[in-house]
Amino acid sequence: MENTKFVKFVLGLIAMVIIVYILKELKSIFIPLTFAIFLSFLFAPLNRFLANKKIPNSIILLIMVVIILFTFTLVGTVVYTSTASFATEFPEYEIRIVEIFQHAITKWNLPIDEVSNFMNDKINWPLIAEKLSLAKVIGVTMGSFINFFVKLLLTVAFMFFIVLGRHKLAKRLESTISEQEIHHSFKLTAKIEEQIRTYLFNKTLISIITALIGIIFISLFKIDFIIISGLLIFILNFIPHIGSLFASAFPILVCAVQYGFGWRFLGISTALISTQMIMGNFVEPKIMGTELHLSPIIILMALIFWYWVWGPVGMILAIPITSALNLILKQFISMKIISAIMSTD
């Protein structure tokens, strides 16, 4: 009996390693597929509402595709326009950075010869210049923009088949499993759907509010790149704990280069960091409640793991994926110990 358990454990461990390897190597497929699954959850209430109104599935799918394409095209256009604007104005900031560096050398009486020798010996300037060149930045931006639309189309295609297949799923299940098992499966799916939909809706609402407050402060202090700063605050807010810190960094750094380390720098730093702390420590827990029931250490480990597997996108998807996995593990007696470790309830 013990040998059988050990063999099962080893086989399970090997299967897990293989699954992680596949997820990592085929991330260009699995990331759009995951987004498609989450989008199908978000659109489920609209889907059911339209279906109850006797609207054909083809029309329902067309409506969903139009909404998704319009939303992502609008966001993508804003991101591209903001990035292009930043690339255009970057040379002025490059001059300002050199002036700040020269001022620091003069003010603090830095040994210029020693600093120059150190920087020439230790830093590969040609490589840095190549990576930071304007042409390189624009090229990367264009490549990312095209890649974004390719993945968007793949996501829409996956969602199309998921929604289309969902209507026929019940009939296929009836011929293979009992009615009780079908009811249990749909109940679990509904619970996962509701939990993920609630999380994504509330998180999106909080991120929008935080971004709007940030845009107001950035506008009041007359700091450049308002739109791209707001977008960064909105997107990075989906990464729990650490995302909010990085979200405020860009406008603060722009302020430092634009105006120096005067009252504007102190003002925008205080305003943005205070906003993140209030939203993260008071408003978000109030709105989100305890919907996810995940341990803080599990959230941190999930962020690290999914970043390793899928990069920054993995950090955004980490919490919904871990939450869904936790709900699934609760359904198996042998996995309830793992679920108990992951949960706070």
C-alpha cells in the first residue's frame, strides 16, 4: 500500500513538471486560451440573458466579438498613441537627464576622472545605447502592438469555440455521466464563474478609480505623459501588492526629470503613494471582501510562479487561476489538505 502511494506521488510529481513545462513553452497559446476562458465567464450573464430572449447563438457571439474587439482596439490605440508620444519627446528628456547628472557631479564634488574611468570600465555603453535607441524603442513598440492584435484575435477565436461548445456540453455529458454528477459539475463551474467574475469586476472598478485619481493629481501638478501614466496605474493595479508600487514609479520619475526634486516631486510622490495605500489597504478590502479566501503567502507564491511561467501577464492572471484551482481542489477529498493550506477560511 505504501509503495502504491509513493508511486502515485512520484507519477503526480512528474505529471506536474510536464504540465508546467508545456504551459511555459506554449505560453503563446495558453495565455490567449486563459483570457478566453475568463472572458467567457465575464460574458456569461449577458450570454444567458440574450439566450433567454430567444436570440440565436450566432447573433450572441457576434455581439460579444464586437464588444471585445472594440474595447481592446480602443485600449490598444490609446497605448500605442501614448507610447509614440513618449518616443517623440524622449530626446528632450535625454538632454534633461544629462543635465541632472552633470549638476549632481558639480554639486557633490564627485571625482569626475574616477567616475569616468569606472563607468567606462564597468559599463557596456554601446550595448546600452543599442537597447535604448529611439529606433529600437519604436521597433519594439510596433512589434508588441502587432503581437497584441495577433493574440487578441487568437483569444476571440478561442472564446468563440468555448461559448459555442458550452451550449452542447450538457447534451454530451448526459450520455457519459449521471444527472447528479452533471448537476455537481455545473454547480462547481457556476461557483468558479461567479468568483472570478466578481473578482475581475471589482478589481477593474478599483483600478479605474485609482487610475482616475492618479490622472487628476498628475494633471494638477502639470506632469507630462498623463494618459500613459494612467494606463500604467490601471494595468499594474491588477498585480496584487507589488503592482501598485511600480504603478506610481513612472509619473514620479517623469516629474523628477521634468521639474527636479522640488515641491512638485514631493507633492506627486505623496499624492500617488497615499492614493495607492488608501485604495489598497482600506477601499479594496472593503469592496473585495473575502471573495478569494486565499492565504497572503499563497498569493505571493502564485505571483512568483506565474511570473516565471508567463511573465508579467502571468502575474495579472495569477490570482484568478489560483482561486479557480483552489475551488477545484476542494472537491477532492485527497486534495482538501492542500486547499486548506491555500485558504484563509
